[in-house]
Amino acid sequence: MRRPRIRTAGRTPAALAGAGPGPAFEIIFDGQPVRALPGQSIAAALWAASVLTWRTTRVNGRPRGAFCGIGSCFDCLATVNGQPNRRACLLPARPGDVVTPQEGDGHAGPLR
């Protein structure tokens, strides 16, 4: 019979690797501050802040957020620092980033 392994503070993966997050910083989402950690993607920072959707689809206006988490599906598109159609799951969060929800294709004007 195997004994269950007890995880102590010194035996966590982060402790064994000598890793730890740097100091937190803020990004702005829809006018509200959101805490982010170094190395976190914008999608991960939004998830950690309980933000699950940040764009709507072009045709029906349905809410979308991160789906695949690896940049394949394009559901995580957001407008970052004024640039539309940025994949939030791939884009590292940087201090002071301004993220706004994206409607449709991210460009103002009627659909074609």
C-alpha cells in the first residue's frame, strides 16, 4: 500500500524550482483595474478577476472569452491598447495595458 504524499511548503513545484511570481501590477479592463502577475497572459489575468467574456460575435452578438487557451480558436480576441483582434490568451499582460471588450470584428461601422 502506498502512503499518500504530503505536500509541504518546501515541496511545491514552485519551491523546488526556486520560482516565484514577481510583484503584481495592474492592467485596465473596461475602465476597471485588474491585477496581473508577470508572465500571465491577458486572458489569465481576466480569468483570475472572474471576467469570463470580453468580446461578442460578429453576426449574433454572442459573448465569447477564452476557449482553447492556445491561440487556435480566436474566441479570445480583444482590443488591447487600441489595437483590435489581439488574441488575449497569447498576449502577455504588461503594466498599464488597456483592454476593452471587442464587439464584432473590432472595427467600427456596419457589417459588410
